[in-house]
Amino acid sequence: MKIVIIGGTGLIGSKTVERLRKKGHDVLPASPNSGVDTITGKGLAEALAGAQVVLDLANSPSFEDKAVMEFFQTSGRNLLKAAAAADVKHHIALSIVGMERLQDSGYMRAKKAQEDLIKGSGIPYTIVHSTQFHEFMAGIAQAGAVGQMVHLSPAYVQPIASDDVADVMADVALSAPVNGTIEIGGPEKIRLTEVVTRLFKATNDPRQIMADPHARYFGVELEDNSLVAGPKARLGRIRFDDWLHQHPPQKMSA
């Protein structure tokens, strides 16, 4: 089976490519560097020719409200048009747990626009809502940094390892479309401030963490369970502390 992975050289994409190739599938990792550009449409028709499944794992290079909306709408339209022309049987996209609850965020509005395009395309689809990746926690902490203080919401998160996400994406690629959304999350629900405390301890980061209910996440204030997966979510196996031990991250610069 031919499977095209848009964003196939990124964190999740590269791991998903590896898993699917090991199962014997013809996997094409597509990105602007490989001559496939979902914004201009360049190379899309050629990449999707003969493909049964497309996974959209691409992300916007800018998180500014207007730019991110333009990215997901333009990329989504071009990809879906090319997928329809190629008679793709299953369109899969990776999105975010809690997206629909966080529509004051420009990024989350753009993800909703992407999902709406998929749902209205007529192509059989599966949308995977994931919680935040272990690998992104350092960046989330950095976004809240002001000098030696890091202001973070004490809301709960349910971080998941990229290896667990890739396992799910590979499984979904080989499964029938659900024409709906599935949720995935990490094995433990912990407060964001606690996750970053563990990260800082592991990396000997001296910065102080301030729990601030008004600290913004992608431009929006969080409620306690804004970023937590629902009861039917598929849970990963790698806990944050185990991941820290296996993949010691570098200290973020202040």
C-alpha cells in the first residue's frame, strides 16, 4: 500500500515513516525539501498518484494568528483537492486535544478550520486529537519565561511521548477510516507546573516556576481540564519521568 506522509521528515512523521516501512508499505515522506509543497501545490499531484492513504502531519512555520490560519486553510484545501483527484481512500490528520475548547487562541481556530475542511471534503477520514508531546514541554516552559521566572498555568496536562503518537498514527494508517475523531494522551494526568518542575530538576535549570492561573497557552487561559483527554482516549505507555531518563533534554537558555 502506498502511504504519503505530509511532514514526513518531522518529529512524528519520521517515526511514523519508519514504523510503516518496517511493515512493508510503500511510504513517501513529503515535505518542501523533497519537492512537495502543500502551500503552493507544487509536487502534490505527483506525490499522491497511486496513494491509498495520506497522513497530514504538517505544521505552520508561524504561530501568528493570520499566518497560521492562512497556512492551515491553504495547505488543507490544496491537499484535499489533490487527494480527491488521486482517489485517496483515507485522509488522516493530527490535531490537538481540547482544540474545540480553546477557540480564543488563533492557533486553535486555525486547527478547527483545518478539521472543518477535512470533514466537508467527502473523503473518508480520521482525525487524531493528541495531548502535548513530552518533547514540547521545554518549549512550553520557554514561552512562559520572563528572565529567571517562568509563569505557567497550573492546569492539568497529559503529556505523551512522540514514540507513542507515532505508534497510533501508524495503526490508524492501516485501519479503516472512522469518519470522526479519536483521542490519544499520555499515561498520567499532572499539572503543567509539576511537569516543568520535573524537567527543570532533570536539567539542573535554576529558574523559578510561578503558578499563574492567568498565564496564557497559545494565547488563551486554561481551565483545569482544558488539555486533558477524555475517558475513551487511547493512552500511551511512556511516562514523562521515564522519557526524561531515556532522553535527557538540554537545558533551555534563559
